[in-house]
Amino acid sequence: MNMDQGNQTSISEFILLGLSNQAEKQKLIFVIFLSMYLVTVVGNSLIILAIGLDIHLHTPMYLFLANLSFADISSSSTSVPKMLMNIQTNSQSISYEGCITQMYFSIVFVVIDNFLLGVMAYDRYVAICHPLNYTNIMHPRFCLLLSFCPWALSNIVALTHTLLANQLIFCNHNTIQHFFCDLAPLIKLSCSDAMINELVKFVVGLSVITFPFALILFSYVCIIRDVLRISSTEGKWKAFSTCGSHLTIVFLFYGTIVGVYFFPSSTHPEDTDKIGAVLFTVVTPMLNPFIYSLRNKDMKGALRKLINKSHLLPLMS
């Protein structure tokens, strides 16, 4: 510990307890999370490459999907590599600066996912409810704006929480009951009055969640209304099938976010934080390529082309 100006004591590093304090489980945790991380990186990277290389996928829906895949890779990369390194080196420490940085980027990518889910719901609404005007509404400039806004807003949200977290005082306790520096455990660890942090976490979190969720709700109410007007069962199923993957991720994402971030830190145990964080920083990013893409004919075709090209390149060289 270092002494700052006055009688305020600061901490130079934190101790991340990880997912389990049982030594015999560490190797199993390492193997499981390394495998999940590799699947996340490879799966989402293939999605980005396939979309970038296939001109037929240069549409708004796939632009947003590429953004989501990049955000998912980044989200897992903020926490999992550090956890794996700590297990491998038998060290649980992270510097104060490293902890704050990790918290900042974890917030950034969670918020980006949140806004992108709303943007993707709006895209489906326009495609199903206004198909004749789709190209006019979702023109390139508007799509770029819809892609840029989540990144800008997420950094503003993360910066707000980070500046407030820097005002917190951490005394003798530097042990975080988590596998990465998340906002809730940091607030809980502080020995200063964190009422403002808790209030901002709730108000900003509520605002960040409300607008995208309202957009998703509005989009799907309109989609369901229009789909029910379709006379053929095949037409209804085709329209609904384009939304099933998105809805699956929406339920998983919002369920875990609300459980972890919408309630005061003292009202739920550490295990709830950990389980929720694992779901939206590791499990959901890993499942996204499968849920969004493997049920999509265009995406399957693009992935096959990409894999075939990779097989042909060694033969041509």
C-alpha cells in the first residue's frame, strides 16, 4: 500500500479470487475457459472475415452482425486472458491501473452489445414491416451512424463510471470476489461512501437498458402484428425464423444484465455476480456465431466459401 496526500490510504493492486478458491479445480477451469475463449475468437473472427469478403453480405444486417462479433471478441478478451494467466502463474494480483482499465473496457463492450441488439431489432422491423422502403430507410450513411453511436455512447457510459470509481477510497481490503474487475465488486469493496456510484450505476444502467429494450419491444410488437396478417403459414414461419436467433440472445443477455446490475451490490451474493458475468462475457459471445449464423443460409454459404479459399491457398502457393 502507498500513502497518498493527507491521511487517505490507497491500494496499488487488487487480488482477484477467480471463480473458485479450490486448487484442484483450477486446471479444469483453465481448460474449460481456454476452450470457450478460443471458440469465441475463432467463431466470431470467421463471421467478420466471411462478411468482409463476401460482397453479397454487405448489407445493414450483416454490418451490425460484424460489429457484434467484434464486440464479443473484445468483451471476452477483457477478462478471460487475464484470468487464464493468473491460473497459469499462480498469481491473483492485478494492478490498480490494470483493474480500472479492465473495468472500463468491460463496461464499454457490454453496453455496445446492448445497443447493437436494439439496432438489429430495428433493422428486422424495417425489413419485415417496410420491405419496399428498406433500402431508402437503411441507406449507407444511416447504417454507419447506427454502427457508430453504440461505440460512442458506450465509451461515454464507461468513462462516467470510471471517473466516479477513481474517487473511491480503498483501505486495507483489496480482495475482489470475482474473476475480473467488474463495477459492482469494486463499489462493494470501497471503504468510502459509494452511494453516488450506486445511484449512477442504477440511473445510467436503467437509461442504457431502457432505450434499446424499448426499441426491441416496439420492433417486435410491430413485427408480430404484421406477420400475423400474412395468410400463409409458410410465410409466417419464414418471417419469424429471421428473428428467432436475435430473440434468443436478447432473452439471455437482458436476463443476466438485469440480475447483476439492476440491484444494489449488497442485495445479491458474489456467486450471482460471477455466474451473470460468465454468461454475458464468455457464454453469450461464444454462442453468438452459432445462434446468429449457422441457421442462416447466406452465412453458411459465405463460411463455406471462406473455408474452401483457405484450403485452396496452400495448393496455389
